Amino acid sequence: MADCNHCTHERALSVEDDVTVAFYKDDSHDKNSAYDRQEPGTNDRAPERIHLRSKGPEKPNRCPGLGLFYAFLSTVFFSIITLLVKTIEGIHAIEISAIRCFFQMLFVAPVIIYHKTGFLGPRDKRLVLMLRGFLGSNAMILLFYAVQLMPLADATVITFSNPVFTSLLAWIFLKEKCTIWDCVFTVFTLTGVILIARPPFLFGENVHGIEGDYTNHIKGTFAAFGGAIGAACTFVILRKLGKSVHYYVSVWYYAVIGLIECIITVSVLGEWKIPFCGRDRWLLMLIAILGIAGQTFLIKALQVEKAGPVALMKTVDVVLAFIYQFIFFSRAPTWWSLGGALCIVVSTSGVAIRKWYNSSRRN
């Protein structure tokens, strides 16, 4: 039994208190024999003490808004990449993509070795991973190509429409639920693309506010639209893979297949060019570094925050694209571009908000 004979006062214990409880052994059946033979001044009731220490104050919760801050940093880094691609002259978009894939391989390889995940991934997932690498790298190449051919903001806005197509492709291939809202958002997105592209059969031959000739503008529009579809396909494949494959293995396939594809394509086209000394070489290095940083912060954002708020934070990319276009290229957006951007931003934000709301209800 616990020894409480010497307590002088009572008070409530706080989380900082240390408590010692003493237990005594009481052999009552030997009381008349063993206890009576004790020498005077001795006591065989030696206490066994147990020291209880509190755990202290609970660990504070994760910093609120940290995931959104990571998403914001990722968005800023990716927007700077498109700006740098736009400023580099004389180097084909595919060669820029090859350089980015090369440095991405150098970064991802040590991480894969550290996590001991293997470079090839699960045997039954390798074909899917190869498809993910092919589609993801093509989406990057088409985005860079579109940025070089048309205004920066227009290319960014069209590529930003990929969440809408992700929902449709998930409905087709993953049998996910498709609602009337997905159809409405798709119509809004296509309307925005048309307002930005301004095809002659709708807007006439004299189209104002485009960069360069109209042929390049149309090429850039198709490239950006294809990049959005490629990114949507990539997201569907990643959703299909789930957590069965480590994320960095997926990134490894993206970098390796992208590098091989870029080298073959640039060699066939005969577009290999050595970057100019000085500024362009540093910009290419910076594109690779920012790409790695952007992907890292996006991973960390999705680890601590729901996908809906992260997707909403990506709308900052559109705003930054218009700001960069005005500041660095002295090109004010046309009302058609602003209208198209509004349609696409509303539709993609609607998709993100609806998914965020549905996931919150389930939780």
C-alpha cells in the first residue's frame, strides 16, 4: 500500500510535478516469527520507490499556414522558370528541357539511394512509370515551347487549365464521379482558351495584341493546350499509382525519359546550340535549380496541407505571369486575354473548391 502518513498538506498536482510513490512489503503471516526477532532500531520494511515524471507540456501544433506557404514558394519558383525561359534567346525549348532534366537527375539520384527505394520501382508498375515520364516530360516541353511563341501570360493561363481536364480524365479512366459542375467548368475553360487564341473564323483576320505573327500564336496555343492535357494525364497516372511507388522514383522516370526524349528530338531537328557565355548559361542553371526547389516545396505542401488549398494557391501563378509580362516585356494584356484568364481561373478554382468541400465533408 502507498505510504501517505507523513503528508503535511494537499494540493492539486500540475503537469510540472514529479511524484514518487513508495511501496512496502508486508508479510503478515510471518509477523510473529520474523518481525519479533528484529534487532532494536531496525526496520525490514524497506520501501520500493517508483518515480513518476510527467511528460511536460504537449508539443505545439504544426505552424498554421505552413503548407500554403510552401505552395506559394513552389508557385513563385515555377513562375520564375517560365520567365527565364522567355528571356533566353536562340536556344530551343527542347534543349532547355534537356538541361533541366539532366540536373534533376543529378539531384534525385542521391535521394533515391538514401531512401533505398531502387531506381526502377516495382516490377508491375514500370510500364506505368514510363508512361508517366513520357507524358510529364512532354507537358514540360510543350509549356516551354508555348512560352517562346506567345505572350507569357497567355501560355501560363492555358497551361493552368489542367485541373479541369484532370477531373474529366479521372472520370473516364479511374471511374471517379463526374458531376454537372465538371461539365460547366470544362465549358468555361474551353471558352477561356478560345478567347486567348482568338481563331480567325470567329474573330476575323485582323487580330490585335498578339506577339509576333498569328501563326506562331496559334502554334503556341496548341502547344500550351497540349501541355495542359499532358499534365492532366500525368496527374491521373500519379493518382492511379497512389503510394505504391515512392514519389522520387516517379520524378526519376520523368527526368530520365525526358532527357532521352529531348536528346533524340533535338538531334533529329538539328537544333543543338551551345548557350552564349555568361548570362544564358547562368539562367539555364537557375532554371534547373528552381525546378528542383519548386517540386520539393510542392511535395512538402501536399504533405502538410490538403490538395484543394494548394491548387487554389496555384492561381498566383497566373497573376505573376501578367505582372512579369508587363514589367519585363512592356506588354499590357488585352481585354480578350484578361477575359480568357478569368474564365480559366474561375473554372480551375471551382474544381479545387468543390473537391476541398467534398473532402471536408467526408472527414
